[in-house]
Amino acid sequence: GLFLAMHYTADTSLAFSSVAHICRDVNNGWLLRNLHANGASFFFICIYLHIGRGLYYGSYLYKETWNIGVILLFLVMATAFVGYVLPWGQMSFWGATVITNLLSAAPYVGTDLVQWIWGGFSVDNATLTRFFTFHFILPFIIAAASMIHLLFLHQTGSSNPTGLNSNLDK
């Protein structure tokens, strides 16, 4: 991600061409971009397997650990969404428009919330800049939340197929 950020330009008139520049002109830029995008998809596969395992073994009974895991899921989804917008193609633009407009359904504050996220009255340069910033900052927040998730897991012990307590040595 950091190597991609060195060559990316978060401006509506330059974002798409900066992604094309990364893929065409930067040494192995095409590889970095594809690893970044497909790595995110693989990460989601791992997350879904982790959730399935947690449901199967009843990990949801450990409320604090489970709730922080749910927060982590939403943070990762937000990071993936804002990253999807960054290439600023047609799919990115309209994806940002449609998904952010879903927030306008929130009573009383929905329209104001959408305009605040957009930084104006439509998806534009301010939106792209904000999304680039969020895409950079959210992984650090995810890392901190993961540490908290592991801290709670360390306290409660891990669920396992045998149903035995994994914290006997504490």
C-alpha cells in the first residue's frame, strides 16, 4: 500500500491516470496493485472463515471479544470500500455515490451526514481526498482494534472443537 501511495494522486482529474501510470510505468507496479487488490479479497475470505469458525464453536458467547470482532469487520469493510473508490473510474464514482447515498436513509441526519462525508453536494475531489486519507489511516486503527481483540481473547481463552477450557494454566 505504501509503495502504491508514493505514485498515487488523490485528485479527480489525475487519480485514474495515476493508477494507469502505476500499472504501466512503475517497475512491477501492475504486480503491486494486483497483489494489493487481490490480497484484500483473500483477507476477506480469511475473515469469513474466521467468523464461520466463531459461529460454529460458539465464540459469540464471549461478548467483548465478539463485539470487537464485529467492529473490526466493519472497519475492514470501510477500508475496502474507500479503497475501491480510489482508482476513480466509473464503477468507483458510482459505487461511492450509491453506497454513501444509502446513509441518507438515516432519519433527521441522513442528508447532512452524506454531505459531510462528500465534503459538498456531490461526490467530488473532497470526497476522493477524504477517502484516500481514510484508506491510509484505517489500517492503523484496525491494527489497534486487533490488539484489543487479542487482549480480550487472551483473557477469555479460545473456543476449540473439544470444548475444553484453554485457560487452565492461568
